[in-house]
Amino acid sequence: MSNIKIGFIGSGNMGSAMIGGIIQSKLVDADHVMVSDPMEDKLASIKERFSIKTTTDNKEVATFADYLFLAVKPNIIRDVISQIKDVITNDKVIISIAAGTPIAAIEEAFGKTVNLIRVMPNTPALVGEAMSALSPNEEINDEQISFACKVFNSFGKCEVVKESLMDAVVGISGSSPAYVYMFIEAMADAAVCDGMPRAQAYKFAAQSVYGAAKMVLETGEHPGVLKDAVCSPAGTTIKAVAKLEEKGFRDAVISAQLACSEMSREMSKKK
């Protein structure tokens, strides 16, 4: 177990999910984790669940931590940085999950050289199945990025990417759970039309999506190969696939995802 101290500013859904992953994986001892939040009732709940240190003082957690997670909304990240920047020394690592906030904007807010990793996780972190993209600045070394990857792998999977790919990441993983939920809902609606009870329909649809995704990850096969394996000649599946193609399924998904990435790009320009 590592002696590294980890701090969180913000104990919302994403912050709590990350803390849970760290504690469950035994990456560090609970005494080596601290979280700050202005709401004392949230801190009490976090302390009861994970037995970690808590505080309402952002500067206290920033002083405590070797790796400091800024798990806050992008509209307040500059205010948070202004509170803590005086206690950030050059041996600390800052990890920001503020959506749409580029590395350059965060560095500018600190007003000095900092070890910084920009991260885009997604909401399946809440069930230990996040997909996170990590983009380090030039100050981060191999040991630091390796430890950061261990943290994010404790509640899902992660990849290191160039910051120029972050807008694509928003489209393919940051926002994509919403597309998948729509797909599951539509599948369930169709099953309900066929007479299946709704709760049962959601279970069938969700488990089928989960299993199909697991097949892609664990077999290493191209998705098209896996799709072809289900499509018997003149069978039920190929009829469904043909109808999806007729209705522009792939084009709709690609267009939606590119629109998402473009919106992320525009938001980043305003920082």
C-alpha cells in the first residue's frame, strides 16, 4: 500500500466515486485520503462511508495532498485555484476533472509552473466502470502519470491521450453514456410493445448491451466480426441490422458524436 497522500476538493458524485475506488482497491490507506467540501452534511456522509479525513478548508486539503484532485465544476475552478495556489509546491500533482477546461487555462489560473494532469472521466465511475482519458502537461514525469493511472484504473479503465484529443474523448466516452441509455430505453420500449413487462425489458436490454461491450473488450475481435457472427443468413438479426441501416443508425450516431465534440471544442475556446 502506497504512502502517497491523496486529496479531493469536491465530494460530488464523481469525487465520491473516485474515493470509493481508491479505498476499495487499497491503493492507499484511508488515513492518507482527505476531502474538502463546504457542505458539512456531505462530509459527514463521506467520512461514515470511507473513514477518510474531511475538512471544509480547501487550503488544508491542498497542503495535505501529494496528489490533489480538483473534482469541481468548471464555473468555480478558478475561484478554487485562487484559494489554494499559494500552498501548491512544485512536488505536488494537480489532477483536474473540470470539463472543458484546458491545461493552459488551469496553468494560467495558478500563475506558476505546476505538475498538472487534465482528466475526462465519465459517470459509470459510480459503478466502478469508468472510461477516463488522462492528458498530462510537460511537467509530469513517468512515475506521476503511472500513479495517476493506478487511481483511475481503480474505478474503471483509463488511457493517456494528447490534449488535442480531449474533445473527441468528450464525444466518445464523456457524453456517450447518455446515447447508450437512449438505446437501452428504445430497446425496452420495443419489448414492451411486444408484451414484455417494462422492468424485465430494461433488464434484458441493459444486460445485452453490457454483455456485448464485454465481448468487444475481452475477445479483441472487431465489432463488425462479432456482429456478423450473430447474423445468420435470412435470419432475424440481419433483418434488424438492415432496418437500422435503412433508418440511418450509424449516420445518426456519428453525427451526434461529432456534434458533441464540436460543442466541447467551442466551450474550451471560451475558457
